[in-house]
Amino acid sequence: MAIKKQRAVRRTDALSKERIVEAAIEILDTDGEGALTFRALAARLATGSGAIYWHVANKDDLLAAATNDVIARVMAGLAQGARPREAIRALALGLFDAIDVHPWVGTQLSRAPWLAAIPQIFEGFGSRLEGLGVPEEAQFDATSTLVIHVLGVAGQNAANARLLAHRTDRTAFLGEIAQQWAQLDPARYPFVHRVAAQLPEHDDREQFLAGIDLILGGIEAAHPGPSART
Amino acid sequence: MAIKKQRAVRRTDALSKERIVEAAIEILDTDGEGALTFRALAARLATGSGAIYWHVANKDDLLAAATNDVIARVMAGLAQGARPREAIRALALGLFDAIDVHPWVGTQLSRAPWLAAIPQIFEGFGSRLEGLGVPEEAQFDATSTLVIHVLGVAGQNAANARLLAHRTDRTAFLGEIAQQWAQLDPARYPFVHRVAAQLPEHDDREQFLAGIDLILGGIEAAHPGPSART
DNA sequence: ACCTGAACACCGTTCAAGT
DNA sequence: ACCTGAACACCGTTCAAGT
């Protein structure tokens, strides 16, 4: 009982945007997008909901800051000096994995293209195309296609996560969708029928990467350049 | 003044899911995603907000039905019998244009992969890959990549529309983003700097199609098949 | 069977009042 | 300068009561 007085909860530091964003990320990660409210955030920070507005303009601002944090961490964690094609794949996978862990980032990225996180992603892909032999006039379209692929998958993964929050089993959930697809008229949906069986067992990450490789293949086919020997 | 009595508002027909969805689409198209509330919808239909729940499970159900309507119309309007590559491009452009007119469809598609609209889109792309010479094992990944591209662009366009709702000029808005990009550190963001100038003047539709062509190029490069003479 | 509309629970955001 | 927390305006959804 006579131990040195333990610091109570953590009301020592003053409130700051940093601490608010940190707490928001914790709520988003553990309880999902729906759980982030100013009331919940205020409770966790042991303050009033209005206090948060002193450091943060509004909820969009808060979510943007949280998203930037996660993306900046991905960019910082990237290995340097890889060959362009490998660097592009590593960046894509890094983003995929980050969004897999923080599905709410997917929602944000696909809802707000003016986010500060977007130019970071653009730069990450675009600056490596030079090394792939893509001429300057073609770099904008090629980069945009890679970025759109990442954002597109991000949005879908976030949607899946939103749904899986209410359910236990992922395979069972995909199985239900597969069953719905299998119940469509086979005459009108022959392809969907064939693919339905692959749905529950397919690996999102591998399919994402297959898409990146398809796009890279298209880029290289359109611009046969020096690095053809990947 | 003595003209035949005009039908008052339109309270003749009983309420139905069809009429509710129709009214919802009108609100979404004219006043944007934020304007669709059960109160606004009830007012337009001259009924109580609770009445809507007799025909529609909840707001998600309503939005799903509205989205399916728009997508089904795109599928129905497609020309028959085109060669596979042209058919795929036409489908992609049809979806792009529909989402351009109804940006809220973009939000829905990128938020809800279990929508009934999704297998329609899957079928539209997937069933044409056979004719491109893509072997069966590769069709799932290739289709998914095309669908993701459509959904990814859909989400971004919807986000842009949400922002442009509060503003008048599109070019001015893109100009502001371009300016933000141009203000980033040129040493760390050389590519973003180069691309910023192209941002305000670039054509979203053309860039979308360039992405589709890049993906198709990658598909054909991976599976050099019978239809190489496109 | 279908509709009405008040009531409920819950948001984001504001703001007068405190320190 | 920064924090508190009640109050405001507005949601989606429910439900007892009507026809």
C-alpha cells in the first residue's frame, strides 16, 4: 500500500492534437469506424467533447490527420534502393497491409482524394516509373491507374471489414455471398457462376498483387524500355 | 383559369418501393447524398416517415435498390455483339458515365461489395475475357482488376462531387489542389510537382479509359491469344 | 394491410461559463 | 489560452394509434 503514488489515469499531459489523433486511432482500430464519436473520444481522454474542438477543426479534420499518420508510417517504413518494379510492389503491399490492419483508412482514402496522404502515395508510385522506362507524358496516367487500384481495393476491404464487424467468420461470410451468386440465373450469369466457387477461398492480398502485376505488365507492354529484364 | 383540373401533386397511386426508390433517386441527383433523409423523402411523397419503412427495410436497403436501378439501366443499354475488347471498353465507359451523372452511385458501389449490382458488373467484364483469349484460371483476377478500377474511380468521383457541391467552379477547385501539391517540398515530391500542372486540365474520363487500356494491355501481354489483332 | 407522426436514442457542433 | 458540459439542430428508426 505504501508504494510511490502511481500517476492517476494519464491526465498529466495537456490535451494536444497529437494525443487526440492517437486516441482516435485506438478507438478506430479496436472498435471500428462506427465507434469513433466525440463523446467516446472525450470519455477516453477524460475531458469534455468541446475541448477536442480547440485542437481539431471537426471530425473530417480528425480523420484526415489519423489517415495521414498511418500512411506516413507506411512510407517511412519502406526499404530504400530496391529496383523500380520491386519498389512499386513493396509500396503497394505496404499500403495494402496497412489498410488491412486499419480498414477505416480505406474508407477515408476512397472518400477524400484531397487528403495530404494522396500526394505521398502518388509520389511513391510516380517517381519509380522513370526507372521502368515510362516516358514522361505517360507517367500521369500510369501512376493514376496504380493509385486507383490501391484506393479501390482499400474501399472494398473497408466495406468488408464493416460487415465482418457484425460477424464472426470471414469464410462463412464469403460463403454466403458465393451462395447468393450461385443462385443467380446461370443462363444470364455464367461467369459469376464459375467464379462463385473461388470466392470463399481466394486470397485478397494475392488478388490485389495480381492486379498490380497486370497493370505493371500493361505499362511495360506499352513502353518497352531498358528495364525489360525484370 | 378554366383549364381542365390538373392532377394535384401526385397522391393518386399508393406508396410502393418503386415509387420510393424513384423519389430517392430524384433527391440524390438534384440535391446530393446529404439531402436524402427519411424526412425529406416523406415530405416529397406526402406521407409520414414511418410509412417508408413498410416498403423498405432501412436506409441501406433503399440506397442499394437505387444503385441497382442505375446499374441495371447501364447494363440494359449496352450494344450487343461487339468484339470483346470493344465491349469491355463500352461497358467501362457506360459505368463511368452513369456514375458521373449519379455520383452517389459511386459512393454506394465502393462501400458495399455485396450489392446485387456487383455480380452484374462482374459478369459484364468476366464473360468477355474468354473472347480475349484469357485462360479460365486467370479470369477471376483479371475481372477483379477491371472491376476494382471502375469502383476505385467511382469512389474518387463521388468524393469530388461531394466537394464540388459546395463550390461553383471545377477547374478552380482542381487548381487549388494543384497549388497545394505545388507547394510541397520539391526535393521530396519531384513527381507530384511535375504532375501538379497537368491536374487542372486533365480529363477524368480519358484517364479512366487509359487505365482500362493499361489493364487490358497487361491482360493481353500475359495471355497472348487469338484476338491479338485488335 | 398500410399509413401517421410523435417519441427515442444518438449524432456533430456550438457556446456561455469557468480556470 | 484552454477546458467543461449543457444545449441545439438534425439524424435513422420504432411503435402505438389510426384507417
